[in-house]
Amino acid sequence: MAFQPIVNLADGSIFAQEALARGMNNESAISILEQVTDENLYRFDQACRVQAIQLAAELDIQSILSINFLPNAVYHPELCLQTTLETAERCNFPISRILFELTEVEKVIDYAHVQSIIKHYQKLGFRTALDDFGAGYSGFNFLADFRPDFIKIDMALIRNIDKDKARQAIVRGIVQVCRDLAIEPIAEGIETDLELDVLRELGLQLFQGYYFAKPSFRAVTTDLSFARSNPNLHKND
């Protein structure tokens, strides 16, 4: 697993670290997921959760730990979470600091089932997020049904948003919907000052992308000292 920070520019802190699957030779997540089959889907999902929590505890991550999960791998939320809970207890990692991201690698087969998963996770104290919002299979009906704590606005909407009025209008609308539903939006895939400037003007506070840090092994960004020296990050403060 590699970790990439999600930063909160409202207070200059690291809000979360997302655990990302990588190969033994740093192969990408996509190349790893291509090897996942129906036969090993459940074991892969469980192994990623365990590895993420163990490494987060070992690296003494104090922020939220964001873990992706494959909805079709979760047959019974109670049973699937047992290993997660046991690992968190063994590693002394509070479940209140675990955020589960519903990933869109696979198409959701049973909406009602996924809704029950999210409700069960939230009931136990886990936070939830909908990844890649605005791309793939997710849409506003998906958001209305699942009501996660966070959504991550897909990087396809973020890329070159400073030059695209249509993308600005769409993201502005997403932010307003999130406010009305008490959902916190996260912009992912930030790469430039100009993208960040526009997104801050649109009211976002949580960001992730290469602009801040690339995913890394065994080392985790723990502060934003680099950001504090960048005047572009404080122009709205």
C-alpha cells in the first residue's frame, strides 16, 4: 500500500491519508485490479483493508485513514467487517479514524445492498465516501440514495477547470448540493495553482493530488510546511 494525503486548506492540516494498492514493484492500482477476479475479489478486498490498517498503525498515522472498498466484494457487512474490526483493535487504530471509499472500479449490481452496507458502516462509527463522483456510474441519484459523509469529485471535472466555464458551473452545482445534504466535497487530482485557485473560490476546502504529494511508501506527509510558503494557497485566507 502507498499513501497519499488529503489536505484541509481551511486550517493547513492533513485531513486524511488514502491507502492505495500497489504492486511489489510499484505497479499501478489499475494493473493490480486487472488481476482481481470473482474468485479472489473477497480475499483481495479483505487483504487491502488489513494491510492498510497495519501500515497506518506502523507509520503512526494520526489523521483519518481512507480505505477503498469494492461493493460487490461485500456479501454480508457484519461478517466482512469482522476482520477489519479485529485488525483495528489489534493495531490499536480507532475505527472513528477509518473512512471507507466506495470505489467505481466495478459497476454496482445491487443498489439496495450497497445502501445497506453504507448504513451499517456508518452505524458502527465508520465514515464513508463516494469516490470519482461525476464519472463512471455515479450520479445525483446515487448520491441521494447512499448519502455518504463525503464525495470525491472526479479529476476529469477538475482538470483545467480554470479554463472551462462548463466545469466550473458543474462543480459549483455539486458543491451547493453537498451543502444542502450536509456532505463534504473533496476535489481530487489537483495539479496546478490555477486549478486550486478556482476550486477554493468555489468553496472547497479539502484537496488531493500531485500538487500536494504523490503516493508514497513507508513515508507519509504529515504537515503542510511546503504549502505555507506558497502564497497561492492563502490568497483567500
